[in-house]
Amino acid sequence: MKANNLTPREEDLLNFIITFKKTNQFAPTVTEMCRGINTKSRTHICYMMENLKKKGYISYKEKTSRSIIVNKFLI
């Protein structure tokens, strides 16, 4: 499903976070997100997370593990 203001990789990451949270009842770590969308760059994940936060799709407590809250779902 395509959201107009998300890049394909941001969309992949958001879908991974949503699926992971539904399956495990808690949010993924950065390392799990790297594996989930097949990237080795933790920096890239952090960059995409900040973009998702700025666009209003997620929120989280900084410096707190597994604190991602999904605010908007892809329709």
C-alpha cells in the first residue's frame, strides 16, 4: 500500500514495524529492523525513523529501547 509522502524504503520499514509489533507485542530494535528490511546500515534505519517521526507516522521516546508507537497506518 502506498502512502504519498513515504519513500518505498520508509514504507517497507513502517510495514515491518507494524508486523513485528503485532507478532511480538513489542517494538523491534534497530538491529531487528536492519534484518527485517535487509540493510546493514543502522544509520540508515535511524535516518528513516526520524523521517517517519517527522511525517507523523511514528513516535517514540529517544534513548529508550522498544518504545515505538505507530500513529498512522498505511491505507
